[in-house]
Amino acid sequence: MASFLSTLFGGGAEREAADKNRALYQDYGQKGMGYLDTGFTGAKDALATAKGEYAPLSALYNKGSALYADALGVNGADGGKRATDAFQTGPGYKFTLNTGLDAINRRRAAAGMLDSGNSDLDAIKFGTGLADQTYNGWLNNIGGYDNKALTAAGAMAGVDTNLANLYQTDANNRVNLQGNVTSGNAGANTLQAQGEAAGAKNLLGAGLGVASMALGGGVGGPGRRS
């Protein structure tokens, strides 16, 4: 604790208060930055997790969208072949085709015409008809992947936007916190300076009083006749 003379002539009380204030602001700044670090890290990790959960869906939907583009001829002959292969090897089409061909073969076998040209013609007609009946439905089904891919991409972009906002908000919070600490320290400096100025004024006043007494007002001084 500041002494009486330090308080009176040196601004000791104000300096002591200023030091306490600086310590409080330093603690406030350190703890505040720690809270910001914790919040920022937690939010960033949560956003990264959310984006990671969208990633597999986005990859899947993009495959469906690419296959739809192949089927529409966007990717040329190679794309068309990929679409045809995917359609013909699909479990629903392949099962129906095999089942129908087996039925044709059994019927022709029962009639003793398994190896006839008519049997081959029947198989071709059946396969062509099945493709005509089911291809448009298949095309409509994979067409839905465009919207799904777009939705997934939008969701992932939203996560990136939230992450960018997080960085901006965190930066603003840190600037504001540092501003508060700087303002508090400046106030402490002002308090100390005011105390020291007041102490210097008191010291000057005391010195002038002593000089005045020495020059004319003191007992036995030069200005008093015996």
C-alpha cells in the first residue's frame, strides 16, 4: 500500500490503482482470448464434421448426375455406351430380361423349336420391347440425381459460407477484445499520470511554501528584526 508521502507527492495511490487495473485487464484479455480460441475451434470442427457428412452423398449424387448426362448424349459416344451398359446391367432390367428369355426358351423347347429362327426372333422382340418399356423410366429415375447433386453442393457451399462468417466474427471479436484491453490500459496510464501530476503540484506547492517561510515569514528569518 502506498505511503502517505508517496500518495501526497508522488501519486502513489493512483499508481497502485493503475497497476491493479492493468493486472485486471491483462487477466481479462488472456481469459477472453482463451474463450474465443475454445469457441472458434469447436465451431470450426463442427462445421468440418457437417461438411464431411455431406461429402459421400455429394459424390454419390454426382455419379448419378454424370450418368444422366451420358444417357442424354452430352458426353458423346463413350458416354452413351456407359449409359447403355449401366441400363442393361441394372438388376431390375437384367432380372426381367432373363426371366422373359427363360420363359421363351421353355415354351419353344416344349414345342421342339428351341433352336429355330423363330425362337431367336422372339427373344430379340422381347428384349427390344423390354428396353423400350423400361428405358424412359430408368432415365427419369437417374434424372433426379441432378437436383440431388445440386442440393448437396448447395449444402456444402453453405457450410463454407458459415465457416467464412465464423472467421470474420472471430476476427471482429478479437479486435474488440484487444480494443477493450488497450482502452483499459490507457485509462490506467491516465490515472497514474494524473496522480503523478497532482503529486508534483503538491510537491511544488510545499516547496514554495517552505521558500516563502524562509524568505520572510519564518521565526528568526532574514525578514524579522530582533
